[in-house]
Amino acid sequence: MESLPVPSVQAMVAATGGAEVPSRYHRPEASQDPVANDIEAEIPVIDFQRLLDPDACPEDSARLHRACQDWGFFQLINHGVPSDVIKGMKASIEGFFQLPPETKKKVAQERGQLDGYGHLFVVSEDQKLDWSDVLYLNTRPPYRKNLRFWPDKPDNFRLTLEKYSAATMNTVERLLPIIAKNLELQPEALTDKFIGGIQSIRMNYYPACAKAENVVGLAPHSDAGFLTLVLQVNQVQGLQIRRNGTWVPVKPLDSAFVVNLGDTFEIFTNGRYKSIEHRAVVNTEKERLSIAAFHGPNMHAKIGPLKEIVAHEVEAYKTVDHENFRRLFLSGKLVGKSFLEQMKL
Ligand code: OGA
Ligand code: NI
């Protein structure tokens, strides 16, 4: 993909006072969509410790099954990532975005590169842009790390990210057998594909915008990978998921992960579990930060319906090499679930 470096939104807001919305960011149509109110809907909450308990009652895993099937989104509490690791990561990313522009630029994305500080999915000069800056880093397996784009400020950033990466990966690895069981699969049907699985971490910074209704923080999309763990860094909400034609705001519990199923999950399960579109809106007064950890199978795994699942049903998705799958995904702008459409048979 050709990624065209664009100026940081944070720097632009600092320069203009944030009251103006340049035309490349002006997207008033986004605020026309209906948004559900507080009492209408709330994503399910899953307690990980209860699921891991050898004496867990079947109702706990059934709740996870329903969350995957009916929502594609849930909040994971008691997820096992130590609170000091979460705290350290939050502080590191807040610290990074507060650094002077020249310091952040040292890890700026380069043309054709995803890693680093900048924007994602900028594919043309005239395309509309999201009201956010990102720091995107490949974290696992180790050969995918490009340390050239890992900030060395604030102090300990790299070490903190390593710890966070290991802990979130561990949570995902422990979730896999439970998900496999819910799908009536042997654990290995999933876990084998995640030996040497990939992980990328994207840290999102959404500056406040006085005319927030005229901008989009992160345009509607589904995630390409298998599972995403999103951590809300500060108290400002903004994530919304598409459900029954409306946008449902997510209200994260303190230190919970908001977990969502990506396109790879939908493909593996031949559509039993679906990836769900989501977006981020911007606050009028306060900046917002979030950290999304994306997880996918290893690069040798084929991306297609699991053979155990399609033994007795018609395949609804193509099977492609992981490399080709990623290339296809990265070649376009994220627009809703349009990428997944290309994988359908
Ligand atoms: C993402 C994402 C949501 C958020 O990075 O893919 O959906 O709350 N982030 O920032
Ligand atoms: Ni996403």
C-alpha cells in the first residue's frame, strides 16, 4: 500500500485552536446516522476468571457464545493483564502523544509503511481523513517488530509495550480453547493456528473538536484480524458499534477490555460468528485515547473456513494465503465491511 504521510491532526489543532475543520476532514453526513440512547442497548460483560475456573458453570461459556454470536463485541473483565502493566501502558501512550511534534516525527510513518506515527489507510490525495493520529506497531512474533519505529521516549516505552504485548497475547491464547469448545471444536483446531500468531498494536489519539459533529474520529470499519482487545486510556468515550441499523455507544468498565471479533473470525467460523462494524466519534472538549491490540493467526495459516466447520456445510468464504489476505486488506481504505465482501464466495 502507498501510505501518503499527512500532517498530524494534533499539530493542526494546536496551530488553529481547533475551531476550524479543514475540508479534508469535513464529513457532516456521519452525524446523520441514528445513535442508540443509554437504556436501549449495552454490550455483554464477560468475567474471564469465571470462564477459566475448572468448575465454571456452563452458563458462563454459554454467555460468551451468545456474545460472540449475537453481538460480536463484549467487555472482558478480570482478564488477567496485571493492573500495573495497564497503568504503565496508559501512562506511556499519554506521554508519547504529549511529546513535542519534532520528537514524535522521529518515528513517523514512511511511504508504503504501516509502522510508526501518522495516519492509517491514506490511499489518495483527495480522500477524506479521520480526526485522529495513530502510533501503529507490529509487536509479534518478534521478527515482525521494526524497532526503527518504536519510540524511545517516554522512558521505558519499549519495555512497557513489550510487557503489554505479552500480557494481552496471553489473554487471547487462553480465550482460544474456550471459544473452540463453544464452536464444538477440539482446542487445537484454533490454538494450532495461533502458534507464532501475529499481533499489532495501534494507539489512537483523537483530539477534541469544537465541531465534533462535522468530523469522524475513525471511519466505520470491521477489524481484519481474529480478535481485537481495545483499552480505553482515559475517561472519554467515543467507540460505537453498529447494531440493527443504529450506532450503540460502548461504555467501557474501568480497566476492562472491549473485545471484538474481526473478519478472520467470521471467515474461520464460516459466518457463525460475525465481525461487527464500529467507529469512533470525537468529543467537543476533551481529547480521547485508546489502544487496540489486533491478533491474528500465524503467517503460515490459511485464511478460510475451518475444515472441521465446513465438513457438513457449504463454504461461504474463499481460502487464501495469510500473506495475500493481508495484502488485499491493506490495499484499500477501510469502508465498513467491504473488505470482507471480497472474501465471500
Ligand atoms: C481500531 C478501533 C476503537 C477506538 O483501532 O480499529 O476500532 O475506540 N478503535 O479507538
Ligand atoms: Ni477497529
